[in-house]
Amino acid sequence: MLLKIDNLNAGYGFLQVLRDVSLKIDKAEYVSLIGPNGAGKSTTLKTIAGIIKPMSGQILFDGQDIGGLSGNKVTRLGISFISEEMNLFTNMTVRENMMMGAYTIREKTAKNRLLNFAYALFPRLEERQNQLAGTLSGGERKMLGIGRALMADPKLLLVDEPSFGLAPQLTDQVFDSLNTLRKEGKTILVVEQNVTKALSMTDRGYVLENGRIDLEGPSEELADNAHVRKVFLGV
Amino acid sequence: MLNSFFKSVFAWLKSAGGITVTIAVILMVVCTWDRGPYILVNTVVTGGMLGLVAMGLAIILGVLNIAQFAHGEYFMIGGLTAYYVIRPLHGYLDAHPNAFLAMVAPFIAMILAALVGGLAGAVTERVCFNPLRKRSRANWVMNSFLLTVGISVILVNGHQLLFGADFKGITHYWPGVVSIANVFMSIDRVMAFILALVIVIGFWVFMKYSRTGQAIRAVAQDEMGALMVGIGLDWIMVLTMAIGCAMAAVAGASLLFMYPSYPTVGLEPLYMAWFVVILVGLGNVMGALIGGFMVSLLKVLTLEYFGAGWEFVVPSVIIILVLIFKPSGIFGSEVRGVLDQ
């Protein structure tokens, strides 16, 4: 089991958002976390990534308890978090952003290999490599966000709402790239508001409502589930 | 290709930054021709040092988002350290002006000043700002600013308590003058300028090409992003504060022959550095260097044409105008975080 979360309680300051959340992800799985706005999906990712400290509960990554570790240490252990806002370095070029993504990688050959892999996945980034990140379009920013996260050679990718604010065509492109990563053997946990898309691409899903896991199971089954269909798909 | 270079230079010249720099250069040339080369010399020497102090302030503002109002105290610490290195040796140095120690002692004083200043900065960050950051980020700019006021009081009075309130100065570092293009300048002034140049170049190379320097720039631009790529924020914060304070300390040390050290000597460099930082845009580090020369020029010209006592008036008026008409500074602010919090 690559990632195992048991009874996680977390929130911001005094506001508790997650209540007894448990989930698990195996190596090379592609899992989605869906739910309505405010359910706590982003909070879940941020707590795993070390940006928020858990109030109680356990997060085991590769057998190691990572609950409470700061974000940079979590990255070093092999988890890359791609936030909704991307958090790009706006005054650095695309290439500089990518190289900063490889901050934890020491050997030059490894850095170059990772860069070539990312550029192969997103040729647009290579075209614009000397452009300042702050001047990129929305879709390009998403690509850079994902590309930069890949530069750390992660075992687990946490992706927060990759299709948010994107035109449908670009949404497809982003999800295609995640699919490619999945084929390369990467483990991915994706938080998505676009439930149809999320359930069609992933293996398994968890449904989060009001900070609790309501439903879980194979994505196909969730897509057919009556509750899911009523609440999210308006059917 | 040359054509596009000239085009971009021309475009820059039309911006607020370009216009101001052009006016400054013209003013300097005209006034040097009018009143003599010491205008140029004074501007360049004090400008380089003010640039160093302002760069230190800019980087602390940009990376840690701290409105550092105790920055002048690190200038004071630098001067103090250099004083206590040189003073005991003064008798020996005067008697043996050609000894190896006479050449090297000022460098030792300045290096030691940088180290002590840097250490003071690191300790300040660890003891004062790190706990505050861990506790709460709400109202960060205001809270950290209030903290710096307290730090200033402690450092100023600490100096007085431990070392007394007298002026601690030296007459010179290296005796003698040198003549460049028929203008006589004391060696101290020339060395101060060369030192500033060396430090600035080293700093620029460090920030642009070294892994740590890039990490510092990343933290300044997006803290969360830096955390996400694996940069340890605590370490970067301590290091940046140490670097910023060390730069102020070196400036204080190398100008000891001009500014003797006493408890409140840091006040003027502090105000001047803040003028520079506001003028060029908060957090703009390389702009702060150019701004240092411009504010220095302003001060030298005010002294020359208006007389002593007006030194703070003219820069203050300029700052008020800048804040009214171009609050992001003439070169533009690079700090996202400070204004958004």
C-alpha cells in the first residue's frame, strides 16, 4: 500500500474540515476524490502534502508516518502536490520553473532526463521555455504546474482540480497527459469537480461530503450509483 | 539583432525608471561640471554603500516580507565590530604603515563585521521572527514591523549599555590619497567603492546561478510553490536575513572613516535605505542598487545647493511624489506577497 490514511481529522486553525477520513491508494493506481464544493477535497490533498498539519489520525506513505511533516520534506519523500493555483514562480522563465522543480534532484543527468520526459509530454512548454511563467495562458500554466511537479521524480502525484477554469479542449489535453503518466506507472490521486471526467478516467473513487467519506468503490460503479448521479450529475 | 537591442533600450528609456535614471545621470554630469568632481566621487562612494544597505533591506522585504525598521542597527553593528578590530591595532598600524598587517587589517575588520552582522541577523530571525511565523501569519506585515521597532530599541540601547554612547571612529583605514584623472581621492573612499562593486557582483552571481540563490528568489516569488518543490523555508529565511544584515554591516564597517559608530548611527542609513526601497519598488533588489546611487546623488546635491539641514527634506518630498504618482516604485515592485496580505 503506497498511501494509507486512517481516521484523519484536519482543518484550518479552529475550523475542522476533515472528519475521520480514511482512504488508501496502491502503487500505479489512478484514484479520484470527488465531492461538492467545500467538502474538504483540497484540504485532504494539502494535509497529505504537508501544507496543513493534521489534528489527529495517521498518514502512512510507503510505511512511513508523514503526518505533520512540512511540505518540503513530503516532497523529498516522493509526493508531488499540484495545487489549484499552480503556485508558479511568475518572474522566472518556464525552463527556470522546471529546473526549480528538480530542486531535490542532485545529479545533472537525472535533471535532464526528467526535463526531456516532461517536454515530451508537453511540447508547448519546450516551445515557450524562455518565456516568463507569469505571461502564460491558463492551459499552459496547468501544463507547467504538472511539468514542474514531475521534475521531482515523484512516486505519488496529488493533483488539485486540474480542469478548473479550462476550456473543454484543454481539459481533455490535461487529462490525456495524466493518463500518459498513469501508463508510465505513476500513482495519481486527483481531486476533481468534473465528476463525469474524473470517474471515466480513474480506477477507483472516493466521494467526500461535509468532510466525511460517504462512498467509495470502482469508478464505474460510482458512476452508476444513484446518489452520485442525483447529487453530482443531476440525473 | 543589434537593432532589437536598441529598440528595447529605447522602450525602457521611456518608462518611469528610464526617465528617472536619465534625469539623474544628466543632473550628475551637469553638477559635477558646475561644482567639481567631488560631487561625482561622493555620490559614487556613498551611493555604492547605500545601495548595499538598500539591497539588504529589499531582499529582507521581498523574501521574508518584513518591514525592517531595525536595519540601520546592523549597519551600526558592522561599524562597531570594525572599530574594535582596528582600534587596538591603530598604534601599531600608524607606526608601521607599510607592514603587511597595515594592508590587511581593514579587510579583516570588514570581513569580521560582515560575519558578526550576519550572525546577528540569523539570531534575530530565529529568536524573533520564526516563532511569530509559526504562531500566526495574520497581519504579518504590521506585526513584524512592530517587532523590528522593539529590536531597534534593544540594539541601540544595548550598544549604549555595553559600549557607551561616545562616537567610535577612526581617522582612516589606509593612509594616503590616490589620483585618478587629476582628481585626488582618499584610498579609503576608493576601496569602499571597489568593495561595494565586488560584493554586488558576487551577490548577483550567487542569486542568479547558485542553487541556494535560486531557492531564495523562488521563496520571494511564491512561498507555497517553493515549499512544493522541496525548498526548506526556515533555512532560506534565516539565510536571507543573515545576508541582508551582513550587507548592511559591511557598509557600516567600510564607511567607518566617514560615519563613526555610536548607538543611533543607524538612523540615517535606515531612512535613506527606506527611501531607496520605496523609490524603486518594494522588493526590487537590483533596482535598489541603482536607487542607492540616485538617492545618494539627491543627498549630495541637496547638501551642495541647499545646504546642510535640508538633506532629508528633498528626498522626503521626492518619496511623497513617488507614492502619489507611482506607488509601485519607478522600477516596479517584485513583491507580490506584501501587498496582498
